[in-house]
Amino acid sequence: MVLFNYFNDVARGIEFIIALGSIVGVFGLIIGLLFTFIGGKRLRWHMLGLIITSIVLISICGLHTGAKYFHIH
């Protein structure tokens, strides 16, 4: 019985990390797009890296996973 509780806790932890990655990806995409239009040439290159990283996070973790997990509507 203790073993099942341990695996249940591990599964909930993995689900939390995936949901957090989804929220961080969406937030990074918003910040990246915002500062791409506002910032200078050097900042645009950094924001391009942030946008690409955010798209990878969203594609791995899913777009609506964080919203469903954290009940954001």
C-alpha cells in the first residue's frame, strides 16, 4: 500500500511539472512577443530565443494543460 502511495505522489509531481511548464511557456511567449516589438536590436535576438524556447515548452507540455490544472479560465 505504501508503494502505491509513493507512485501516486510521483505521478502528481510529474503532472504539476508539466502544468507549470505549460504556464511558463505561455508566459514566456507573451513576454517574448511584447519585448520583440518594443526592444532594440540586441533585445530582439534574446527575445527570439525566448519565443523559440516557449514554443518548445508549449509543444511538449501542451497548451491547455496548465490552465486545466490550475483552474485558469
